[in-house]
Amino acid sequence: MFRRVGRPGLIGLAARTAVVAGTATAVSGGMAASRERRAQEQQQAEQFQASQQQAQVDQAAQQAVAAQQPAAPAAASGVDVVGQLQNLAALHQSGALSDGEFEAAKQKLLGL
């Protein structure tokens, strides 16, 4: 039996083809997993941002309802003035209330 020199035989060619196909499959699988992971991370980031925005909207709505209620003396109604002032300050710092709105709500709360 005789072998040609310089060219692979049938088994060598099949082995080389299997290696190339296996490498291509591994690379494409890794790329698909990476794309899926990035898409999932982006979706989680969007959900986090949406929940943060919803929390700010809820807090602003609660503040608006509290600002619409008539102001009563703190000692008579048992209202936690310090807690409400802290909530007002947090809203002001987050940008939900402007300077004028903050001052008006603070004066209304203190009964001034």
C-alpha cells in the first residue's frame, strides 16, 4: 500500500473537519450565551430604573396628598412633624420639589 506524501488521507481529512466543526460550534455557543447574558443584564437594569422612578412618583404623590390636607397644630393632632420635615427634605433633595414648593409645604406643616 502506498501513501501520498504531502496530502492528508481520508481519516486525517475527517479528523480535521471534525475539529473545525467542533470549534465553530463552541464559539457560536459561547457568543450566544454572552448575548443572552448581556440582554438579561440590560433588562434587569431597565426594571431597576423603572422601580426607582415609580418609587419617586409614589413618594411625590404621598407628599402632594399630605400637602393638600389642612394644617393642624402639631401638639393637638399628634402629627410627627420631624418625620414629615425629613420627608419634605428628602423630596427636595431628590428634585421632586422645587425650592418654592419646599418652603410652602414646610410653612404649612409648621403652621406659619
